[in-house]
Amino acid sequence: MKSRSGESRDLKVVQLFDAIDKMKQYDEDALLKKNKSILKQQLSNLKARLYHEVLSSLRSLKQEENIDLQLHEQLDFARLLYNKGLYLQSLKVLDKIKELAKANNQVTYILQVVFLEKKIEALHITRSMQDRAEKLSLESTEVNERLRLIGALSDLSLQLYSWYIQHGHARNNHDREQLDALMSQPMMEAASKADSFYEKLYRYQCFCWYGFIVQDFLLYYRYCQKWVDLFHKEPKMIEVETMHYIKGMHNLMGAHFDLRNYQKFDETLKQFEAFSENPGIQQNQNNLIQIFIYLYTAKLNKHFMEGTFTKGLALVPEIEDKLKHYEIYLDRHRILVFYYKFASLYFGSGDHEKSIDYLNKIINWKVDLRTDLQCYARLLHLIAHYELGNFDLLEYLLKSVYRFMSKMNNLSIVELEIFAFLKQSFRLTPRQLKPHFEKLLAKLRKLSKNKMESRAFMYLDVLSWLESKVEGKDVQKVIREKYLHNK
């Protein structure tokens, strides 16, 4: 009777899978209507069973690709042998797990192995080694110390990244002091002496985020390179920590972009594109999503750097299709960044109306992150309306943007100078405007050399815009000429 009941339930799980698989969008009422053998009161349990079966199937399919799953399975085997009273056999399996975990820098699994080894040695006489207890005690202490340091460094790395997602680049001395306090924690001294993979990885990440946030781009570049080199020295870790490697490559391309290392940027981009074609990457959905984000971010940055805005517009529909395709997997931060880049691309190519369309998407999207993007989207929106000659709107927009940036503690001398110029420009004739553009350009060039005032230039290439006004050229042409000259 039990067997029949089990078979019946298994059959219904298969029916449920087939029914859901045929649906473009899950509709419970339609599912129950088409599958009369599945009762509404059974559905919750059947879905839970199906979910478990799908995960079990995925686990067996992907086991060889994932070191975590391999180690976890071997630990299960060791525990099963122990539970059967086969202590020596269990210890042999644990030795193999420890070797595999050490070879792949999996410290948490080493701790689990040591914990089980200590349990066996404490409860049973194995006579496996004379000084076994002392060795296990020392190993346990060492692993716990490593995990404590790795945990503290990964916490700091996450704190710094979270700070950036919330605020963007450091706005003032108060922000800088906050960040300096985070980086001066005592554990950073211990971390500088650590020589193992994860301690180095998270330490490099901490310096990477810090350098980026405070706009110390040489520091940022140096630690991005260390981050990537760490993987190149231990290539097997690229397979183990693929996402960290992808993120490191993204940051290295970002550092080359910020420092205008044209040749190095191109080399790293080609290397990243070649890596993205790896079969292991193509078969993993999570990797594919991150590759899409960072590869297309780099491709857009290449157009910004080289002054080929119009050419770069061909990427917009391609990226929008992929944004729609990956919609359920993407966080709002990523989408906001792409919208801002689209707006900047259209602005640079001279299509200010289209630029405004994307800026409106950012401005009207009520989110509590990237206040920096919210502020500079409004400022670029204001300048785009100025370019279109929408002077009837500008007076209202000036007040609105000023209030918003002030509320977000995002007003620096650069923004105040731009506001003052725009407000004054309403009363000037085209002939009178040029000297005022020249005056503003001279002021902002000086401010661009001040680290605490250079934040605005990270979001808006306002210097190139002013130069285009003074020289009577398109912004795109000004940036293109700079690129060709510097290259």
C-alpha cells in the first residue's frame, strides 16, 4: 500500500513538472484546471517535493564542477563511516578531504575535518598517531585564527563596497575620515603578513574599494592588479572562485579607464572577452550574467574614453535586450548604472532629448541607493535641457536640483559654480556667453586638481562640455581629439 502511494505521488510530481514546463508564466488556476488529477490541497506539498527533486538532480549534474559539492559529499561519506563504527576508514577519508581542501584553499572544510577528527580521537582509541592530540589541537588553533582573519577582512571589504553602493565616491573630509577609520583597524597589520589565498584576496579588495572611493586611482589600479595576479599565480582558483576573478577583471578594466591607460585597457578587455568564451563560463548562468554586466560596461567605457559616442549607440538596443532577458536576476543598482551610461552616450553624441529620456528613468525610479547617480543624473538632465534651449523649464529645474543635491549632502564648489553660471546665462546674449564659458572652464580646471572637489568630474565630463562651447565644436569631437593626442 505504501509503495503504491509513493508511486502515485512520484507520478504526480512528474505531471506537475511537465505542466509547469509547458507554461510561459506560472498560473496556478490554469494548472489545476488542465490537470484534474492534481488536487488543490496537494499542490503545496507536491511543489515542495518537486523543488527538492530538481535541486537533487542539479546537485548530481554539477557536482564535478564545484569543489564545495565534492568536499561536502566526501564529508557526508566520512560521517556515514563513523556512524557505522568504522573509525579508521572514516579517518582515511578525512585525510583525503583535508588534502583536497588545502589544495583548493577551502579553510572552512579543513575546520570541519579537524572537528570530526578531534571527535573520533576523543571518543575512541584509534592508535593512529602518538602525538595526534597535540597536532590536531595546533591545527585547530591555526585554522580558527585564519578563519577569524578571513572573516574580518571579508566583512571590511563588504562594508566598503556597501558604502560605495550607498554614497558613491567620497564627498568631503568627513567621508574620508570615516573611510580612513575603517582602513586603520588593527587586523590590517596582521593581514599584511598573511600569505594565504583568501587573506590576500580580501585584503586586496579592501584597498581596491578604498582607493576607488577616495579617487586614489593609482592605489586602486595597484590593488586591482594584485587581485587579478593572485588568480594568475594560482590558476585553479579561477575555477573555484570564478565570480571573484570576474569582479577583479572588471575592476582592473575600470582602473585602466580611470587612469586613461588606453593600451592596457584594450589588452585587458581582449583578455576578458577571450575568458568569457570559456565553456565553463558559458554553462553557468550566474557567470554569464556577471560577464554580460562587466563586458558591456567595459565596451561602453571604451567609447567614452575614445570619444566614439555615436558609434557606441549601436550597443544600446543590444544591452537593453539583455537587460530584459536577465531582468529577474539583476539588482536595481546595475540597471541604474546602465541607464546613466546610456544617457551620457546620447548626450555625448548630441541627442539631448534621448539623453533626457534615460535620465528621467533614473530620476523617477524611487530607490534608496546610489544617491550620487541620483544627483548627477539631475545635473546632467539640467544641462541637457540647457542645450535644448528649454529656458522656461530651467529656472524651476535649477531650484529643484539644487535642493535635491543639498539634501543629499552632495554640493561641492564645482556644482555651485555650474549652478551660478546657468542661472546667470539666462540674461546673457550668445556673444556675451563665450567669455563666461571661458571663465567657468578656467575655474573648474583648477578645481579638477583638488581631490575633494574632483568627484563631479567622475560622473560628468563637464570640462569637455565647456571646451566644446568655447571652441564651437561637438563634445564628441573634443573628447576624440584628446584621445588621439594622448594616445
